[in-house]
Amino acid sequence: MNFDSVCFLIEQSLAELGVDPGLCRGEKPGQWNLTYKGSTVWIDVFNFPQNPDKYYFQVMSPLLRIPDRNQEAFFKNCLEINHTLYGSWISIKADWTYVLCLREADNLDKSEVDATLDRVAFYSSDYYGKLTFKYEGCWDPKPNDKPVNFN
């Protein structure tokens, strides 16, 4: 599937959600940023220079910064949650956890784009509430603490 075809599916899905795709486009072509179901959601279509004709579809949502205390229990809990997730997982980059779905764009269809957006946004919102409650008091305040986009 080529870049334009994947972008078309994503923009069609966003429009059906009532979101203007033009207003949530990111800095680079193939990127969108939106708030959906109470979660920040980043969508990326990208390739790698060594294989420029193969594209990937990624949807991710920042979940929580890794706590300052009780990390072992937190990580174990995230692994246990991963076992229950469908079509996505919790990942870590730098000091943050994310709900992520990454797949090759080949054979992607709009129903999968729709389902992936719903799934990632729902899991991020749901587990944000559950984990912040369970690990309350485990985070120290940090100035300018922002999640990192993978791409």
C-alpha cells in the first residue's frame, strides 16, 4: 500500500469521527495529532530509507510517565495488562509509557484504522485512570515533563 492510500484511509476515518483532518495534521506529511476519547493520540505513516516502498501505520497515545517509586510493581502491572490488550500494547520510550499499535500498512483497510484509533484511545484513557489511582503518590513533580513521539 502506498503512502497516499494509507493517508486517505486515515483522513477518511478522522472525518467520520467528526474531526477535520486538516486541523490535526502534524509537522510532517503522514502525521496527525488529536484528542479522542479523552486521550492524546498520534498517528504516523512512515517508511525507512533502506526500504522506501514499504510503509508502516502507527497509532500511539502517551499513557504515563514512569513512576519515581514502585517501578517494579508498575512494570509488572503493565506486562499483565499487555496480556489482556487486543491489537495494541503498552510500550516504554525514555521516561514514558505509551499505548501503541504498529503494523505494516500492506492490506490496511479503513475498518482497521477505525478500530485501531478506538482501541488505542480507549485503552490509554482507561488505564491512565486505573494506574494513576493504583500508584498514587509514586510520581514526583517534574517541570516541562512531556512525552516523546517515536518518530
